[in-house]
Amino acid sequence: MQTKTEQFLIPVHIEAFDLDDAWFQCLSAILEKGYVYTIDRGSYQGQKRLEFDFVSIRVKKPGHQIIPIIPEGMSIPVPTDMEYINGYLSYLLTGCKTATEDYTYGERLVDPKARVKESGEGKEMIKEIPLNCNQIEEVIKMYKRDGFGTNQAIMEIGMPSDIKLADPPCLRLIDTRVRYGRLHFILYFRSWDLWGGFPSNLGGLQLVKQYMADEIGIDDGEIIAVSKGLHLYDYSWELAELRTGKKRKSE
């Protein structure tokens, strides 16, 4: 009697020098080890995604080269630039959002609100209740006031009610550590677009880390990011192949 061969998740670990190196290594590894599937629910439903089962990425010097480098002569669009990342930094450090947005990362970090449904006059409305907690400033204050020997300096993006959103946050946690005189970020992304999202997200978060390190009065440190959903949409597979000079493994 034949039995189905048991398959296990394939974890991948990337050791990178800077953010450009991390992006390039992830592109190379996902073409070799990524899993192809059709999206049943989520962004670009019905399209194919190439995705790591699980990936951890350590970046030793994320401030050295923040944006990806595209060699001259390659007809590949740059996925981000410093002008965009500086604008993204403002998005991360303020609670501003448009009327059509359920949340922004910045709102969750510096001005989080609980959203509750209320009924009145025959209508259902959403009421936002401020939680009065600027997590970035609280972490800075914690380290300056109480010292560096703590595991409590974590900033949360996700809320339990996000499970009901059509587009819940991809970034869920920004954990921090001060060790060897430097501020380090440990990040968790539930889902993460490798081509466009990865460079902008990490570039912006690196600037946040630099700001916090300066405020605390210590040096800037490493980024360690983990995700079970780092992926490439099918429209960017060819771009990844051009940038790395590798071909995607056959399905």
C-alpha cells in the first residue's frame, strides 16, 4: 500500500551585510526555494505567488546601503528610492490617515485607536477610541529611564480585531533590543511583498531605528526580520530573474 510522502516546511536563513545585500540574497533564494501557489484570499486573489515557507533575515549594517542598487544597463525599475523612503518615514512617525484607511503603521505606533461599532438613529457607525500611547516614545523613555536589561520594549502593530479586516496589517511586531551598545530591531511580517514592499519597509524602519538610537543616546544596530509570507507576485518573477541572473525552479 502506497503512502503519501510526508513533506516538511523549508526554513531559509539569510545573513546579509546591508539592506541591498539582503534584498538581492532573498531574490536569489526565493527563485530556488520558493513555493508556488494560487492566492485564495488576500491581495491579488486568483494570482500566483512564489513564497518562502519561512525565512529569517539578519542584516548586520542596515544603514550602510539602504536602497537596492540596480546595475547600469539593466532595464529594471528601481523598487524604491530615498525620496520615497523619507516620505515613508513620515508615515511611520505620525498618526495621520485618510478617511478610507482603517489604519496606518504610523497610527498604530504613535496614536493607536480601538475601533468599535455603535448603532444609533438606525445607522451603524464606527467609533474610534484613542489609546493614548505613543509606543516609539515609550520605548525610548523605557530605555533611558530604566536601563537596557529588559525584554519589554516591544511595539505592536496588530490588534485582535484585525482578523476581520479585508487588508490586515502585514507588519505585526517591532521588537527591540539594546545590546553591545547598539539598538537592534527584530521584526515579524505575516505577509510581505519582496519586490516592492521589502526595500521600502526596511528602509523606513531603519530610519526609525536610527532616530530612536539617537534619542536613547546609543549606536544604531542590526535588523533581524522573520516571515512566513515573504513572496513575489507572478508579475515580478521575470524582474527577479533579470536582477539575479537566475531562473526560477520549475513547478
